[in-house]
Amino acid sequence: MAPLLAVGITATVLPALAPAQASAAEPLKRFENQKPAWHRCDAQMPAAFQCATIKVPMDYSRPGSKTLDLAISRMKTSVPGKRHGAILFNPGGPGGEGLDMPVMMKESMPKNVREQYDLIGFDPRGVGRSSPVTCGLTDTEQNTEHPYKPQTFSRDVKWARTVADKCRARNGDKLAYITTRNTARDMDVIRAVLGEKKLSYLGYSYGTYLGAVYAQMFPGRTDRFVLDSAVDPARVWRGMIQVWAEGTEPAFTRWTKWTAQHHTTYKLGDTPAKVKKAFWDLVARADRDPVDFHGGKLTGDDIRARLRPEFFSPKSAAEAVVDLKKAADGRPAPHRSPAADDGTGPRRFAAAAAAPADNSGAVFWTVVCGDTAAWSHDPEQYRRDAIRDKAKYPLYGDFGSNITPCAFWGKPAEPVTKIDNRVGVLTVQNQWDPQTPLTSGLGMHHALKGSRMVYVEGGEGHGVYSDDPRSCANRTVNAYLSTGRLPARDVTCEAPGRRSPGVNQHILPTPQRTPGAPRF
């Protein structure tokens, strides 16, 4: 469900490289001058959807050493005389496959925008068809949501250490180079391979951080950038997992008020206090006697974790709580799982199934642990934080602050990127986003001092820009992509009506979620 870097170094040839790496400029030319062997991606996909594989340095400070494969794709939708350039897409993650995004976005972008761009997709390094990472994790080991309990904390520590050990054993020296900074460098190689002087970009969720890192590292090559549902760069990465707990509390409060107003429908209480009590009574009951729900047993902790994203859409959460109460009473539950969509969905590109089963989760930990050193290596620090945050944010605080594999990760290859520039980009944010809450989107907007924000007041769900004709943000995004002109000031528009989480997520083609695989 859950998650991000850039050192403010400016160079005329390779802004991303430190002075010690400047000598690598010439060897890097062989990567930038590649001629991709484009071919039809898949017989089940449109003929115009083409794929190729290029090489990129595993370590950009040593471009003459080992290389990685990078899978890229395109749909040439631009029209002569109207063509502006190429636009690259990223669906989120870390760990989301983006190879088929040109097909998805062709359906979502209006004709007058499509005609200006060749649509470009890629699987980031370590993901899908791009030298995929695997840690050999079992389904149980991929379950990332661990509530804090004194009696199970030692087991959580063992899980975290096991995941880190497995990832090191399976990936060797490659592990340290699967990072956001290196993916941004890969993006610049893609730009050069395509023959573009500048790159336009649309990134969702984690893709907003990737886009911001590119803008920090390559400001002179950053063209029209849209960052949709943004990560707060100051919180990467532990803080972005913790922000789920922080962001859920106001959503939960809003839910209790809304549900009390609809007491005649849901019968969970006619005051917010009664609704709140009904929920926590259900959690306590499930902890004593797990609820049989669609063939599985749900504890109170399971209910807290599964309903966390639901509370950002009051109607959806109320229905889920009612369903669970019926199940707890022994009444048949309807065929509706309380687990909210986390931004992932079914793949349209069947060939993507070639990725290892744990690829998404393995890449997630590889990036969030490898991007930044801001992870404590003291298990007791996580215990203290989980206890503190469970009291502060009862719904999810202990989940968000419990120990992770990053506690046992190696030292990052580079410092975390400080996002602090005046590059003109457009950020887009729903008010009630469960994965990158409003406070997160505001953090990105403030870090990018040249940015403008489209804020959807009352908007629900993760991901704003879509083919939904009701989306009030589309007009501003399309105008920017068409003209390159940012709005004169930030834009606030009202959601056209309540939307359930994920209503527009069919355009975000991240891979089918594996058990417990996190996602930003």
C-alpha cells in the first residue's frame, strides 16, 4: 500500500553526478546513443504499442562496469506540426510496472493532448522486465502490516531481519543501486535515447517523488511535469509510512460524523461518539473472537488495517463496518471485502506476469531502505515509536511505526535527495486521499517552490487525473500539458460528487497486488 531523493548539485553536462563522477561523462554517451530495436509488445496489444530493451549502468559512478536491462515502450500518438515531444509515465510504487502505461493513457488523455506527445512507458530498474529484483519472499514474509504487541514484537524483529537478509543474499551488489536517484538517471538516458532535449512526465503517487528527484537532478531537462497524489519529500521514507496513521485520524472523525447523520441507514449510532464506540467495540470483539468473513478469520488488528483506507470514503467505510458486524453476529456477509483498493489493479499486458512473485514487495523495500539512511538500526526505537503512536493514532499508529526490514539494511550508496528548487511543475491532490494524504501533497507542493497545485476539495481516492469526465482537475492538467503554461496561482475545484476510493484507479496500471505488498 505504502512509498523516495536528490542532492542539489548542478552541472552542465551531468547534473546528477558528483564531481568525482564527472569523468564518467564520456562512457555514459554509449548508453545515450543506443538505438532501440522496437518491436510489437504483445500480440494481444495494439500493433502501435512497441517495446524495446536498452542498457543502463548499474552504478552510474562506474558506467564502464556492470549494466542492467531497462524495458521501455512507446505509442507514437503525436501529429506532425503539433508534436511537442515525449511524455514519460510512472504509475507509483516503488515496484509498480509502467510498461503498458502508454496504452492506458492513450485512453485517458484527450486527443488534443495526445497529438502533441509520443507516449512513453517503462518498468523502472528492478521492476517487471527491467532486471527484476526478487528476495524469494513467501506470502507470509510479504505481509508488511504488523501491529505492535509486546508478545509478538520479537517475531516482528525476526521477520524484518529475515527479509533484509534474503534480499541481500539474492541480489548481491545490485541491491544498493535500485534507488530513486538511479531510476531518475535512467529516465534521463531514456530521454537521450529518444533524441529529446527535454522530458515531459506524468507520475502518480511514488511517481511524484521520482519526478521531483528528476527535476532536482536535471532541472534544465525538465519540461511539462505533472505530479499526481504526491509524496512529501521531507518524509521519505519512514515518515511516509507513518503518515498513513496521521492522515487517517481526521478521515475517521469525518466518518463518525457522516455515519451518525445516516443512522437510519446504517444503525451504527446517532452521534459521532456512538459510531466511534460501535467501531471500537467491533475491534475488541474480533480480538476476542475473530470474525469469519468470506472464508477468513479477521482479528481486530486485521479490521484496523483493512479499514484504514476505507475511512477516506464515509459511505464505503459505513458499509464495510455493517458487513463486519453482521458477520460477527453469524449472519452471511455480502460479497464485498472491506479491503480497499490500494491503487493496484489487473494488468492488461499479460507478459508482465514474467516478473517474480515477490517483485513488487522486494522492490518496495529495496528502494525505501536504499534511498535514505533515516532508518534507526535499534529495534527498541521502533518499539518505543509504535507504543507512542498507537496511543496518538489509535487506528493505525502502531502499524505505521513498527519495525521494518530497513532496520537491518546496509548503508545507502548516496545521501537522500533534498527537494528544493523552482522548476515549474503542476501537482494535483485530492482532499481525502488514503495513500498520500493531503498533508503529504502539501509537503511536495511547498518543496517545489515553482510549482502550482490543483486541489480537489472533497475529492476522494488515490489518483486524480483520469478519463473521468466529471474530474474537475482535468481541465487544468490538460491545459498545462497542451500549452506548458502553469496556472497563475493555485487552483481549487470541488469534487463533482462523492467518489469511492479507487474510482479512477483503472488508469493506474500497477501490477496485481501480492499479499501485503505495499504501495504508494
